[in-house]
Amino acid sequence: MNVSSSLKRPSSSSDLQGFDDERSRFKETLPQKSGSPWLMLFPKDGGCVLYDPKEGKKIHRNLRDFPGSRILANSGNWLLLLDSGSNLVIIHVLSEKTIPLPSLESTGSKISKIKRVGDRVFERVFDDGCIFRELSSDVVRGLLWVDESGTEYVVVWLFDLDPHPYISFCKKGDTQYTDIPLYYPDDHWLDGLSYMVLGRDRLYISTSRRYVKVLDLSGPQGFFKDITEGGKPFTMLSYHYWDSSLAVTTSGEVLLVDSNPCQRSCFHVYKYNPDVEDPYYASNTVLEVDSLGGEALLLDLGFTVPANDTLGIEPDSIYFTRHYRPCECSPRDLDICVFNLVTKTIKRFPGLDDMNLMDARWFLPGN
């Protein structure tokens, strides 16, 4: 299931340039490919360690200007932090260049406002008097995309409490966040949130009942648009009730990635099955695949990238640390590994066991 029907090859030569522009734009959503996958390691005693598994090299960073901060997301060498004052900031992990972001209270919603009511506590007040109370910054989750030059960015965040009424986002140049509602009075099947993947100005959302839709976040401040192919969300349901994540291939196909939380020695990858007769009532709407078409999947980022033997990007491999990013209502322990989908073999990194890690994320080093 591709992101939009506009990505299909046009039949008319007059539409060819527009198709190529859109395809090039979609390619820009992918992580930058400038080297083999590295790990960002976050010890419980603070700071950040960049680790190159190929060379066994570690680079320690203190992040000294942001004590008590929490890492929400990463994009290349950039991190999205929530600091001790409940403020969002983007930081380059090597140069420590920072990009300030609007306060959490700065939203452009016409029907509700976020208010700070304590040191780390907020509430969302609706025009009709309804109030979502005790929205702690401890449950703020987020996603980040930064371009290769570090001049353009997109940030998505939410209070990760069920039910999820809104997610919020901003882009370079925005002075406030735009709210995206996650409830639909006329169709409760689409309510809620279970997973998200962000690529440039494309946001892939899986709802509580595994309906998937794709939003376009480009355009002026306050703009977003549903661009799901066919104009209707599609379901990604497998028979297994395991830990699951969404991922997006370089061609724009959405994948479901499952693993057993009790014995994480094998992963299963599925694509949407277009031949299900009634997908809105089926208990299984996917087909299992036995390879990634020679690509590699960095599950922390949610995207596949072309494999490259020279750079050490292993084909048909899943680079994994944990499920439930960015929604972590049911957190899982770290399991840093690389799983080969073809050979069904798994590689772990026992040399990291003594680092007392709070979190870890795979990334592709960039500028």
C-alpha cells in the first residue's frame, strides 16, 4: 500500500514531470545514507555515547547544557530533547548546535488550549468546558525529521495517555504547533493511536484498531491533509497479538513488524493484502514476507534503506532496539540486535551489557 495514488506512474507524458518531482520528494523522506548504522546509547547516569558496531568505536558526549533532559527522537546526528523545564529543543549531538522550539502550550487549535498548571503538569481545556487533566511531561513522546543540511525540520509530539485526543506538530518557520485530532465522532473505528512514523512532511499513523492513514504536513502553518491511497484508511492486522511496529519502505509501502516479547529470537514482517474480501471485518489483513527486497530496516526510524556491503548495511536485516516508539504506554526492555529475515539469525552486542543503558537507538550518521 503506497503513500498516495500520485506516486503511481502516470499514463500521460504531460504528467511525467509532476510524477518525478513527487517521487524525488518522497525519496527525501528517507534517512541520510552516509555510513553504516551506528547506535546512540543513553546511559542512566546521563550523556550520550555514539557507538560504531563495525569498528567498535565509542564517542562520548556530555550534553552538558541539558541536564535532566529526556531523549524523545533522533534523525541523523540530531536529537529531540525534552529538557528539565518541559521545553522541547533540537540538538546536534556532535556540535551541540541547538534549535529552540515553541513551548508545549503554543498550539493553534480553535477548540482547545494547553495550559501549564505545575512544574511538569499540563491540562488541555476545551471550549465546551471539558478538561483533560494531569498531562505530565513525563509521558510526552515525539518524532523528529531533520534534513541533511540541518536547516529544515519537522517535529511531532503528543501526551502519551489513552485516549489520545491529539497529536501536535511544527515545521521550520512555524511559531506554534498544529493539532491533529485523533477522534472521529462519525467513525470511532479510526479513533486513537498505536504507532507513528515520520518522514519529512509525511506522517504515517496507525490507530488503536490498526487502521493506517498517511498525512501530508507540507504547506503553510496549520495545514495537514489525509493522502492515504484510495482516500480510505487500510488495516494492518496479523493473527499474532505480539509487539508490533510500523515501517515504510523506500517505495512507500507500509509494513507491519511483529516479534514475540517473551522470546524475542524471531521477527515477522507483513505487507498489506489487497485481496481480503472485507478488510474492515477481517482478523487478518496482511501477507507475511520472507525478505525486505535486499533493503535493511532501521526500526527505530521506521524506514528501510538500500543495503550496502561496502558501508556495512546488511541486506534483509532489521536493526532493532525496542517496539512501541513513539507510543510507550506499554514499555518494553531494550534488546539491541540485528535480525536477518532470510537466514532467521540474530546478532546481539554483549559488549554493551555493562553500560547500564536507559535507552538506545539505531541511526545513520549524517552531517
